[in-house]
Amino acid sequence: MSWETVIGLEIHVQLSTDSKLFSGGSTSFGAEPNTHVDLIDLGLPGVLPVANRGAFHKAIRFGLATNAKINQTSTFDRKNYFYPDLPKGYQITQMALPIVGKGSIKIEVDGEEKIINITRAHLEEDAGKSIHDLFDGETGVDLNRAGTPLLEIVSEPEIANAREAVAYFKAIRQIVTFLDICDGNMAQGSMRCDVNVSVKKSDDIELGTRAEIKNINSFKFIEKAINFEIDRQIRILESGDSVVQETRLYDSVKNETRSMRSKEEANDYRYFPCPDLLPVVISDKELKEIKDNLPELPDEKEKRYVEELNLDLSEAKIIASSKTMASMFEGACAKTNDSKLVANWLVGDISALLNKENIDIDESNLTSDNFAKLIERISDKTISGKIAKSVLEEIWETGNDVDQIIESKGLVQIQDESLLETVAQTVIDNNPSQVDAFKGGKDKLFGFFVGQVMKETQGKANPQSVNKILKRLLS
Amino acid sequence: MSIQYKSIAELKKMLNNNEISNAELIKETFSLVKSNAEINAFITLNDEESINKANKLDDCPSSGSLAGIPIAQKDLFCTKDLKTTCGSNMLSNFIPPYSATVVKNLENAGCISIGKTNMDEFAMGSSNETSFYGKVQNPWGKNLVPGGSSGGAAAAVAAGIVPAASGTDTGGSIRQPASLCGVTGIKPTYGRISRWGMIAFASSLDQAGPIARTAEDCATLLNEMCSHDEKDTTSLNEDIPDFTENLNSPINGLKIGIVKEFDLSKLDNEVVKVFEESKKHYESLGAEFIEISLPNISLSVPTYYVVAPAECSSNLSRFDGVKFGKRCESPKNLEELYIKTRSEGFGDEVKRRILIGSYVLSAGFYDAYYKKAQQVRRLIKNDFDSAFKSVDIIMSPTTRGPAFEVGSKGDDPIQMYLEDLFTIPANLAGLPAMSIPNGIIDNKPIGLQLIGNFLDESRLLQAAHNFQISTDWHLKTPRGIKS
């Protein structure tokens, strides 16, 4: 009998609003500790929260993009527990009536598509940060993050393995970045997840006892933590013991999960409706406005690229999967007609450069204007594809204008066929033995002659013309 | 001319006629505070700033409707740069960096906040005996409680020290002390006055209001205290009428409801007699009495003692020794920081309510207590809604009797909780309600409660004012108060 894994994810997405969920405090990252904290974030006696409507609009965008039910009336509850970085002693969250109800999202693993259902997505405020290692024997508290809006997206327990979990996380990240509701920056904690893992015998109907691994913030660690946890639980079950329901932490240094607290030690959060906040009601008009302004999502882009721009499916997929890639593609296509060529360059040379430096395209020196110009210069035969590569490298280094690079380096393609014919004749005259060998049947030597002509012209010769001329002269 | 026992209307006249300067008014106020220090009505005085403000007003008169009028602020309203303790050791060192909206509203109208009044700790109590800063004496008798939780506020007005005080009313904390001290107080409709800067006890019930010598003064104060505040989402976005406008309109034809379920036969004969006399007086003014039924009213006290502690247990979690307020000495670890800080910082009554609240919200008990209480609350609200289809206002005694002796109910929280039997329903339903003096029993004042329909404060004030211009109960003053 084989073991079957059941995984559910709770992903916390930090919404990119300017101000916090219940206060005017700034949400920007990296400020001096406790400088982005107002009276409300501090939980001073007498202060009251006011819900940030912008956060609701962002949550609704997510709901619409995942075909979810939008609860036009949603409410807030208090989750009560003590912790120094939780200023009020409770977190305001949406327990009973979340803004986003049931939805779903498509994932792909090894070319296989699968739908993962989403139970709900609710708004809540983030806590601050406890800093344990800066003060001898004491803990520091930084409340800059306290009150930052989070969208907690809860999946159904329908994920079968670590790779699916990663694919699901990536799909969520893709959607939230396309919707412009989160910057997707995992290193800064803009997306984190809790993973619920259980294993059961394949023919068992009931789910096994689960463990929850808290607060993982990288694709790699999600995969490793899940795989560790699956092995651990199977080992326990095979030895005849039972898994304890508990909260665990993943230690990325030791690559293991460790018990944090058991169910018995778990807090009783004493949820109840937050009496300081009235239900938030979203009007039909408001909802329609959000719907009408929803951006095109990856699936739709992919389809349009193939059907309208004649891209190959594989290219379309790669370009549509990243928001910055897609916007570079669309930006360039708006200024040049050869969308296929734009796609080739993006998926080919540009992707290679990005991978080499491990950066995102919007972090590079390439702008869509300059990129379009590069494509234009290839199309109008000002430069050859080969020269274009060196121009691209130059842009990569300096960000200089394509025409300026071509002119200053004298890279304009030689189109003059009589000039090229003179060069080709010289090459033939200077290499009699190769000519003999070629004529004797060594066809591969044709490339040698092309190379020599290119060398003589510093690569500026139009390759099609060179081919044509050499074929004629060598026949 | 003495300012003691003067109403706002009278003081305004004195100021306008230059019978007294602003500075003299404030100085005399502080001299009354000092000569009556044993009443212990104040926790913190704002003398220096008050005198400065009064001097400024003398130099440069203001057009504010309450310019120069001294007011005592209950010590649960945050006052910028002025210590705000909420009657608790926990906040014995708390100086807020901001002021409550209602404080700002009053000060913008020209009021001078002369100090912070004593109160039951975190507004939990009906006798002012739970204050960390000592009991407040009822001006009508050294051994009598002033009621609570706005005990200091009611006592300061009753002793004629200030013409007005701000209070808050979660289950009767304005009306009950007003009744026991022989002064007038109103709790408006929930949401009329912003809760921003009011230290929360039970958020869904807490409502600020004025305590003063007359209904007319209460109306004047309400005009300034009420506002729609974007900082408080439960603040009502409704037109605020001029509450003084209809005060003098006669009330003939006013339909007054008498609650069948309030069994007055269990009350002291004298209390019933006072109530019956007030009814007769209202009849003589042209009002008509109609018996109404509020079938679920008997569930008010138990409902309240689930909802209020539940909210308080959560609201008071922020007092953990981490960010503000008191912190215990050298805790060994985080858990000890919490336990010692909260054990030392809170008094017994606050602890009792936090425990009750935590219990009724805990897993497995939530449905049986909190959820059920919310359902009953809705039923009580519905009872009032249907009653107000046939009456304009509802009338009852404010309290079961006049002021009781200090310590007489200390051992029995249930007896103390029943003090608010008549006042709690209006909080649960969010309705405006007030108390006006309507009799004296054994030299102790007692009050009459008027409950109004949603947003119908004007009619309550009109009924109260009509009573006061034809009776003199509100003009009675205690004996033995120092001038």
C-alpha cells in the first residue's frame, strides 16, 4: 500500500497599498525601526481603526482573477493573543465573512494542468517584528510592519506533492504581480506561506493528522520543507506511531522541520466580531468598476500572443508568464511590426543574459523603446543578427541608444553587392587549395568562405548577400 | 458673586455682563476644587493651562458658544499632554500624545478643561469604589457612593464646582451617578459622539455624554459634543439638530411608555412614590401614559454581563507592559512580564470582567454565551422598536433607590450589577436616555430616566426641560459643601 500526501497552503500576500490596513501609517519597506508607526499602529488607548478601501479593491481584483465569489458585505473579527509585536493584543482579521469566497487557479507541473481550488481569501493586518539578536538579553520590537495589509489566500487540501505546492505558489505569485496588488518580493517578505501537510494510505478516505509548517518565504524552502515533512510523517506512521497535530518551523540550515507548539499548547484565539468596524459593503457599481479595469492575465495574454501575433505556444508561454517580460514584449511590439522577431530575441538572447545575471528584465538597461529600435534595425537590414548581438551586449552594459551604438562603432551592414563581390573574389583568390577542395566535394568548406568574407568586413556584410555571391563565384 | 451651583446659561450671562472675568471664573473654580478636595472628584488638575486660557480669553474674547466655561473631563478621554489614567494604576504614567474628538469639540467651542475626573477603573463599576485613586464622596453624604462609573464627574457638578462634566455611559455610567448625585445627564444615541480618544471599555456600548445641572445645559453641550468623525467608523453620519431648539415647546399630547416588565413593586415604597409623583406631574403638563411591553427586557443584565466583559477582555489586552503604561519591575521572561504587569496594574473588578469575558469568548463556550447574548440583544432592540411605534418616550426610575453606603455592596458583584437594571437596556439597544432629578428620599436625591427613540435626543431634552421649568428638584443642592 502506498502513501498519499495531502497539502494545503495558506499564502500571505502583502498588498501594495501606500498606507496600512487601518491607519494612515506608511507601508514602505526598510525604514528605521518604529518610524512608520502612527497612533493606531501603536494601539494607543482610545484609538480606532478605519478600514482602507484600497486594500479591499486589491483583494477583489484577486477574487475576480481567480473566478471567486466576492462577498459584497464582509466583516472583521478580532483574533486575540498576546505577543510583544502585536500592539493591541489582538489581530484584526476576517474570520466569519471574508471579502473573497471560493475560487480556483490553474497550475502546471510537467506539462500537466491541474485546478487547485481556493477556499477563501481574507484581509488582515500584519504584526510587527520582534528582534531577538540585537539587544543583550532583551527583545526589540519594530512596529513598522504592524498594520500592513495582508491578503491570506487559503487553498483547499488538494495539492499532492511539493512540486505542485511550488507550482501553486508560483501561480499565485504570478497573478498577484500581474494584478499589481503585490510586488511579489519574497526576500522582503511580501509573500510568505504556511504549509499544512498530512499523509494517508492511498485508499483511506479520511485525511491523516496534519502538521502546519509556518512562515516559509522561498520556493526552494517550500519544496524542501514539504519533502522533509512527508518523509518524517511516513517514517512515524510506518513505525506504528501516530503523527501529532502541531505547528512546526522549517530550519533551512539543517533542512528539517522542528516542533514549535502542539495542539494542546495552541492559543484559543477567542475570535469575535470586531465592534470597532462596521461591515464593509461594496456596491455593484464599485465592483463593476474594478471588473472593468482588471488587467489582462497570463492565460489571456498567452492566447492572444498565439492567435493574434502568431507566436509559438512555447514562446508565448514564457513571455506571458512574467509581468515584466510581457510588458517589455508589448512595449516593443507597439513600436515595431515584427512581433515574431521581438519574441525570438526575448526568449533567446535576452533571456540568456537575464539568466546569466539572475535579474529581472526591468532591472536591466534595456528599455522597450531601445529594444524596438534594435528589432527595427535588424528588419531594415541596417545590421545583421550577429551584429545585433553585440549591440544588445552594449545596451546591456551602457544603456546607450541603438542608433548611437551602430554609428559610433560603424556597424552598419554592407549591402553594396559590388563591394562584397570584390571582397569575396579576393578571399577566393587567396585560398586556392580550399577552392579546390570545395569543388572536389567538401561542401562544408562553404562556411569557411562566408567566415572569411565576414572577417574581412568586420562582420558587417549582409549574410544573405554574401551567401548569394559566394555561391555564384564558386559554382 | 459666587459661581458655585451656577448653570452654564447663568455663567454665560455673568461673563457676557462682565460680572466676572474669565480668569476669575477659572480661579474660583479651582478654589472650589481645593476647598472640596475631600470629595476626591479629580485625579489630575489642569490648573496652569486653564488659567492661561482664561487670561487669553480676557485679552482676546472668543465667539465660541461655550467660551470660558469650565468643564471637567472624565479621565478616560485622552487629553494631549495631560495625564489620562482611566482610574487605573495601569495608566498611572500615561500622557496621551493626542486628544479625544469630544475633548477637541468642547475646547473648540471655548470650554476650558480644568481637570480629569475620578472614575471606576476603566469605567467598570457603579459606585466609584473601584478607582485606583480612591473613592469619590457623594456630595449629599460623606459615606454615600456617588454612583459610577462617572462618579467624579457627577460629584463635581453636584458640589457646584463645575457647571458641566463629560462622562461616558456603557451600562448607565452617566445616568446612574447623575441620579445618585441629583444632577442631569444624557447618553445620546450610540454613534452620536465620536469614540476616538475614548479609552474603550465595551466598544459596542460605550457612548459619551454630558453631565450638567439642567437639561438645557445638556442640550447646549450636546450641540458641541456630537459630530460625525471619520476616525470612528461607528460614528453616525446623520444630521445633528440644534438640541436647544425645541426645549420650550410644550409637551401636551406626548405619549410616555411605562414598561410593564419593570416590576416596581419590588422597589422601596418611597422610590415608587417619587416615580408616581413625577408621572402625575407629566400628566399635568399634558403627557399621556401608555403601558408598553418589552418582553425580553428581563434578559438585559445577563446579556450585558456577557457582551461588555467579552469586549473589555479584548480591549484591555493592549495593556501588556510593552509599549505604554505601567510595566512590572524586572520580569524574568515574557510570560512574567505579562502576568506581573497585569496583576499589579489592574484592580479586582477589572480582572473579574476580563476573566468573564475571556471565558464567554473561549472555544466551546462562544455559542452558548457570546453568540446567544448577541441574539438576545437583537431581540431587546426589536422590543424597543415596536414599543416606539406607540409611544414617544419611555419612562422609569433611573436607579432602584438613592445613593447607598460606601462598602455596602462591595462583597456582592451581582447586587452591584443590578444597580444598572433600568439603565442597561438603552445601551444594548443603542438608544438615547437621560436622568433628571425628580425627588429626594432621606436627604438623598434620586433620578427619573427618560429613554428616547433612535436619534430622538431633542424630544428627551424637551420633556426633561419642561419638567425642570415646572419643578425645582434639579435646583436642590447638598448641605455642607464648602464654598
